[in-house]
Amino acid sequence: MYNIHTHIAGSNKSILNIETINDVVPEFYFSIGLHPWYIEATNQTHFFNQIRKLCCYKNMLAVGECGIDRVCKVDINLQKKVFLKHIEIANKYNKPIIIHCVKAYSDFIEIIKTGINKTPWVFHGFNSNFDIAQKLIEKKCYLSFGSQLLKSSKLQDTFKKVPTEKIFLETDTYNVDIVELYCFAAKIKEISAIKLAKQIDNNFNELFLPKPSEL
Ligand SMILES: [Zn+2]
């Protein structure tokens, strides 16, 4: 059962979010990005040089998490600028982006409408309504649901309506059992956990494995 976004190393079916080149574990998939919370404390030139190097690793599956957080105090224009830098790198190395979004869905919809991104986006910890979900799906985005799904009936309603081909599940920083999350999510979809896991396997392959034409 794939875990699309976690900060805790432990499974070869997880994408581990790492913060520096020293955190790379050869047998695990990983992603790396500059989280909006840490933009001001980070030497950007050094960080982006690091990401560029890591993009050549086969087990680096995505750029991120990165994005826009309207609750944190970092200047919003700076956040957008840094996010655009991630898009540039993702485009160049043909990697999807794992997105951190807090109260900024309309910012992303605006950016995506410009057609600047050449690779799909995964909104991690998706926590909004079906209207937003639809707008993102129309633009080839995937939505990843985490522990909030266990708690919010509103989010469960949204989840039920989102096509299974566009869904991922994740534990993020939380102490949630991914198997428990799959079982819970499968109940909402009224399918078996095995069927849901198979569909998410397909989504994973579709998103991350190169198509024969790209080899
Ligand atoms: Zn995270």
C-alpha cells in the first residue's frame, strides 16, 4: 500500500520527504523541496543546487513538498517566487510536484491556469471541498488524503466524490497506520481495501513510472 508522503522512513512503498542530501536512503523513494515555513532560514542557492543534483537520482520521485501557506508569516510573494523555482526544476527534470497548500488553493488554481507546469501536481493533505477538488482534477492534479480524512465528515463527503483514479493516501508527519487509512478510505468508497490499493498502485505507476515513449 503506497504512502505518497511521509516524514518517517520505514517502507519501500513510501515517498519519504527529506530535507537534505544527507537524508537520502538508497532503498527508499524520496522527494525534496523547500517548505514555505523554512524559506527565510534557508540558503536558497545552496538548497536548489542540492535539489538539482538529487533530481538525477532514480529514487527521487518528486519535487516537494513545497508550496504556499497563507497561515505562516513568510511573505506571500516570496513564497510564490520560491514555488515557481520548484516548477522550473520539476519541468526540467520531468518530476511531479508534491504540494503543501494552506488556505491557498485559489493561488494554485491561478498559477496552474497559466499553463506554466509541465508535470502533474499532487496536493498532499488535501483538505478542501469538492468544487476545489474538481478544479484541480481538471488540470491533471492528484489529491492525497491523510489523517484528516479519519476525522472530518465534510472531507469524507468530498473524498467519496473524487474519482479513485485521482487519489493517493499518506501519513505525513502523523502517527497513523497507513493500512488503517486504506481500510477507512475503502469503506467510504464502498469497495474493498485491496481494490483501492490496486487502483492507487495504478495511479502511482501512471504518475511516476516513465511511459515507454519517454524511455
Ligand atoms: Zn509533510
